[in-house]
Amino acid sequence: MQKYENHISFHEYPDMEIIQGECNHSFPAHIHESLCVGCITEGRAVFSINGHTRILSSGEYYVIPPYTIHALSSVAFEKFCYHIICFKNFTASKEFYDSVASAKSYIEHTTSAFNIDTLSRAVHVSKYHLDRIFKEQIGITPYQFYINNRIKKVRQGLQSHVPLSDMVFDLNFSDQSHLCNTFRKHVGISPTQYAHSYQYN
């Protein structure tokens, strides 16, 4: 198995974000809160969405609606290149159940570590029912959304030059290594690489 160093750049604009990547990474299942359109520009990649999986080759496009669980991975650790555009103004028009909207807001604003029992008490729904309806409407479980939200906050912190040591404490990572490893798993590159590759236009 040949190991490549991932190269991923992030270009943000007022109404969209463009991501360009060259890697052999396997991105975990996740969601975007807006419409995204991607294209494999070199090599092959395994694309999974809503339980369906196919291999995409160079030149093939894929569309990710808001709040739709999906994943992108290399084929047998081969390098692949991709472009993806996320349109900030194209978000889901559906209304969430009150309990789901409350749980989503709670996760987005809490400073505590994730606890499904605490969350279910806060929104007055059993944890089993909450887990089911949250995944039904958001696309992922409350815990997965909590992880996604932490990654989002780390990205925002890096864009604002917040020290990693501060984010470790503020976002309930056990230490800086934990933060860096979690970030690399989900984003494909280290926090330092992200800080260097991010551009706001």
C-alpha cells in the first residue's frame, strides 16, 4: 500500500465554498447543511449516499442534498482528485420537528461533552425516540452531529487564528493530539495544514 500525503484546499466565498483535494483518504459518513455538487477529476473514488454505494471515475459528478448522509473514500488506497462546491444559500426547506430543532440547537450551542441522556432531558423526548427522529430528519445521529459540529467549530477557530490549546478546552477534546487526530480523520489534513490552505475570497 502506497501512502500519499493528502493535499486539500478550501476557498470560501460569500455564497459558496470550493474544496479541491488530492488524496487517498476515507472520509467518514457526514452531512452538509447546504447543497453540494462534486466531481472526481482524477482516479476513482467510492461514493456512498443514503445507503447506496458506487465507484465514481474521473469526470463523473455527484450531488449531495442538504442533510443527506454520505461518504467518499479511495479505491484500495489509490490516489484520487476531486472538486466540490457547496452553495450556502441552497439549504433544506423542510421544517424540523420541534424536538429535533431543539436538540440541534442544544448541540450547536452547548459547551459540555456529549451526553444523550442530558440531551433527551433537555428536549423532553426519550433518548431512543430522539436518536431515531433526529437521524430521520438530520441524516445522522445526535452524537455524529455533535462530532461534525465540533469539527465545524475547529475550522472556524482556525480561520480566526484561535490557538489549538484554547479549542482543546473549549470543545472538550481530551488533549491537543485528540483534537488533531479527530480533525484529520474528518477533514483529511491536519489543523495546521488547514490553516495554511484556507482562503477567504
